[in-house]
Amino acid sequence: MKKSRKFSGYWISYGKTMMVPTPNSGNAPFFRKVFDWNRSIESAVVYLCGLGWHELYINGEKVDDSVLVPAVTRFEVRANYLVYDVSKFLKPGKNCIAVLLGNGWYNCQSTQKFSFDKAPWRDYPKLLCDVVINGETAVVSDTSWKFTNSPIVYDALRSGEHYDARAEVPGFADAETDDSNWKNACRCFPPGGDIEEEEIEPCRIMQRLKPVGVTKLFPRVMIFDFGVCLTGWCEITVKGNAGDVVTIDYSEKVRANGDIDNAENGMYIVETPFQHDVYTLKGGGIETWHPHFTYHGFRYAKIVVPKGTSLESVEAHFVHTDLTPAGTFRTSSPYLNKLHEITIRSYLANFTGIPTDCPHREKNGWTGDAHLGCLVGMWNFDPKNAYLHFLRVLTDCQRKNGQLPCIAPTGGTYGFNWGAGPVFDFMLFEGVRQIWQFYGDTAVIEEFYDNMVRYLDYCLSMSEDDLVSFGLTDWAHPVDVYAIPLDVTATSFYYNCLQYMIGFAEVTGRTADAAEYRSRAERTKASFRKHFCRPDGGCSDDSLTSLACALYYGFTATPEATAALLAEKCRENGHRAMFGIAGAKLVPRVLADHGYMEDAYRIATQEEFPGWGYSIKQGATTLWEQWNGINSHCHIMYGSIDAWMYEYLAGITPAEPGFKVIRFAPHFVKDLDWAEASRKLNSGTVSVSWKRVNGEIEFECTIPEGSTGIIEINGTTETGLQGVVKRKYKA
């Protein structure tokens, strides 16, 4: 559970009251406090909750390289403070602590479809702070702090940042600076939620990219191409006259004439510019700048400089949550390696504090995207804290009747009565399940157990004959987003929630609950079979997704016939991906599970529309939102194929929670010469590799100490394996 703290200080702001939300809340404020400490400094810690986003400075220096902190929460339910070790920044004598505050998610100004400008938590930026030196509270936030305007004259999450360098405050964080003209801070209302320690890794500038190309539209209008879609901002270095204005607009697409194109991605932002940064020069030499309190999704940047100003350099900063890499995957197929690469980039570009759908148009925590990307994160990174954070955001949004929104956080009512349903809400159960499976942690089950109980009771109240039919179905289907019967997909994922809940109840000793959920699951399975499954193996409309649901969840009484029908239909359409995001997860898995791995591989690798190969053939650097490439070019919801590659091509899965038992069951597809994967665990690294050598398969796996392995290959099973295991098999 998260750590809370009783602060000695109280909340302070700069005197504005959010009686009526305003489009532009004005300059981002500096706050500062000068204090004396006349003893040695053995330890010094700052506890700071600065909303929406903050930067902390001590004696003229920014204390760390984090950006966009803290991560978004449902602020009226909980807000997070950060803990900074500032021992090396303080000194005996006079010191200064300074905080720069931005709006972030806390004070969304841009009018948009999702109503965050009307969020119930919305207010002007504020802070709560304690400084503890040698275990003694030395400074607290109170009205003795001073504040003034910073040169950030406008900052908005989705719109951009405007910075006037002429208004810079030299020495704003220096103890010797005269702040007599600064105003005293005002005591203000708290945000309303519990104040808890931030446990998620912070966002940072994780990569710096130089342009790979530039197009000059007009003499002083340039389009810079950074080669890949990413999340973050541009840093510019310029030289010019005081008052000269440089603008930067961001996009992931360009028109035929080379100009940027935001027609599809800027549709939800009204009244204010979309992804638009402005820098006003102070003049007198070289100036370097990048935004502080916004971020963008882009590949291209349109930079306009006035006459008399020279653009000395520009680079893109890839900003995302600093997740620790944990997994590796490679094969003999350059295509698959590319698919893995762009999936990882899509995942990181959509993890900026929370898992999002896209980094530009919405930046929303869509639960469907989150659940489909969850295993991608688990295999490739160490995202436990990140997913715990998001699960808390999601459950903080849960209504008393158990209903969940399809975006978390939600700024109001959006996401409850449209979009939310088992296909998306499954994230609550998938997040808990995968933390349990990958880390062996049952505490996560205990923390969210009551939330899951309420949700399943809500689904029961919405059911008819133990079937449910609400929310989104197989979203982003290439024919129509509503192409697949909703009662098929919604019931399938509801059943999956019940299956998971049986395991959660059993492992935590709730035997009566386990029996209840088993009964519900059996009734749901029987009803699905009665309403949708046929003796010939068919299911509902016989779409790929419907057939996959019948197989994956064990609904069909004739699995061999259903699998044969699914494989036949895949072949009839040339192994095109005739499914949306739910089918993208299920179809390759059930084909492999029922002996049709070659067909699954063909779907994953064919290059015609629709399919993953089609986007790669078109030059995709991140996964697309739609198979045909309209709208966003940076989504993670089709990323489930990456987890499939780990689990079926490399063939590695945790057979017991925490990898206490590890299952190795790779599929040796004809078009691959070798594959290898690894995942770091607390006890070491589990790895697997196989390759074709002289008509045989040479297989090797490494099982870390404290775990045992199971090998299931070519119809044979070995158990109780330890250490490094090498085998040869007939190809």
C-alpha cells in the first residue's frame, strides 16, 4: 500500500480562486523560501506535492532530471507527493528553495471533448511542502513563502507552452536574490484527496534525436523530420533580437506539399491551438529552450522564425516514464524485429505518467489500450509501480455501484455511459492478474479485491440470461468498429474477469467467493454456448473474433471443428487481419494453441491490408490506431502481438506466479531460423533460445535460482528442470 505523510506545512497558492474556470490562467508561478541553517547537514529531504506539475530548485540548481511530475491522479481522491534527497544542494548558512508550478492535468484549460476543463478537481496550481534536515522539520509551506510570475506565460497539457524569455527572473532560486517585490503566498484549499507518496518512476528525457531531414516551405518556415513518431518536445537554440517570436507546431503526418497535417489528430481541441509552442527571445546572444509543462506526440516539427532570428539547432526530446528495461526479444526475421521495435516505441510513447491511447489527440488513459498493452509492458519492462499507479487512478474513478469509466482519469461523466464495458474494463482484472503472475505479489489482489467484487456485481446487474452486452466490441475493426456482435465480445471478457476472480479468491483464502464466481462462470459459459455456438463448430456470425472467443474461453463444445473453421477462414482471406483490437489479441493465440501456428504466423507477418505488415511496409515507426492508417499513427492497442511473440515464438510463460515454475513451449515455425528471449527476475534472468542447425533444433533455456522449468516441445514434457538446460529436437 502507498505511504502517506502528515505534513507540517499547509497548502499555498497565489491567491486566485477557481470560481469560474478560465481559458487562460496566466503565468506559471515561481514560489520561493529563503531560510538559514547554521549547523552541519547530514541529511536533507524535501517532501513536495506540487500540482499540477512542478520543478524543484535548491540554491539555483534543479535538483533532478525528472519532468512532468507528479503523475496524474484523480486529484480530489488522492494526490501524490515526491521525496527529494537534497543533501548535496544545501549548505550551512542561507539557503533558498524554489518551486515552479505548471497546470498539467490539474488545471486543463483547453476546451476539448473529454471535459477536463470542467473536471471536479480543477483549480489553480498549488503546493504543499516540508523540508526536513537531519530529521528536523526546517521549512514548511506557509504564507511566508514568496511568489512571482515566471516567463511561462501559458501552459496547457494538450495545447502547448508559451515562454517569454524577456520575463525571466535571474536568480529566482538563489538565496541572495532580492525578492522584496515578490508577493506573499496565500493559504488555499487542499485538492481534496489523500496525500500519498509517488511510487511510479518519474518521466524523464529518455532520448535526444537530431533531425533526419528538413523541408523549407518558405524562407523562414521549416519542417523538421525526426524519423520516428515520439512523445515529448523540441529543444531549440536560436539567436536574434529581443521580442522576436519563434513558433513550433508538431504533427506525426505531413501533406503532399511537405507541410504538417493535424486534420485528423487535432479535432478534439477547440478555441486554442493544438500542439503549439511559442518562444519569445530576450536577445543578446545564444538562447536555448524547451517546454516545461506540456508534451506532444509528433514526428515532424514546423518551426517558424522571424527575419533577424537564426535557428542554430533543433533536437527532439523523447519523454516518457522511466521504466526499467527487463526483457529482450530477437529472431532471424528482420520484419519481426522491426515489429518488436515499433511496438516498444509505441508503448513508451504512450506511457507518460499513465498508459495512454495516443500522445497527441487525446492523451487519455483508455482502459482498452491499457489492458492490450499490459503484457507488452510486463515482458519488456519492470512496470509494477506504473500499473499499480494506474489501477489506483482507475479505481478512484469507480462509481459506488461498481461501474468503471473507459478512460482514467475522467474529467466528469465521460467514459461511463459510452465505451465502458467488459472489453475495456478488463484492465482492472488484467492489471491485477499480471502483477500477480510476473511478481508473485498477492498484495495487489488484496488491494483491489473489493473493487473487482463491485464491478462483477455491476456486470451481473447488467446481465440477461448471464450474458452481457454493453460497452465497445472489437474496436477498430477494418470493416466497421461495430462489426462484431457486442454480446459475444462483452460476455467473453466478462467471463475472463470471472475466471481471474476465481483464482484471486482461491489464492487469498476466500473459498466461498471462489465457489460463487465459479458458479457464475459456469452459467455464463453455458449461456454463451446455448446462444452462440453451433454443433458444426461455428459461433455467432463466424467472424474471426467470434470464433476466437469461442475457442479462447472454452465456450465451444467442438474445439477441433471451431479451430478448423477459424483456420479455413484465415486462409480464405489471405491471412489478413480481419479483426479489431480484441481479435488481434485472441486470434493468433488460439490458432497456435490448436495446432495452426503457421496460420497465426502468416497473419502476424503478411504485408497486405489489413495487418501489421501493411503498416510496416508503409514505413510505420509506431503502431497505427487503424489498420488503414487514418487518425493516429501512435497507438498501443494493437501491441498485443508482441506478447504473443514472447509466449509463442520464444515460448516462455510463467506457469506459476512469480515465475516459480517457468514453462518453455516454443513453436518452430518454418520461416524462422532462430528466436531468443529473456526476462529479468528478482532472482536472476530467465532466457530461452532455439535455432536450426543441420536439420535439427538446438534448444537452450536458463532457469534462475529458486525456479524450476517445464519444457513442452514436440509432444514431450519434462518437468522439475533447473539451471541451464540444452536439448536437440527434430526440426
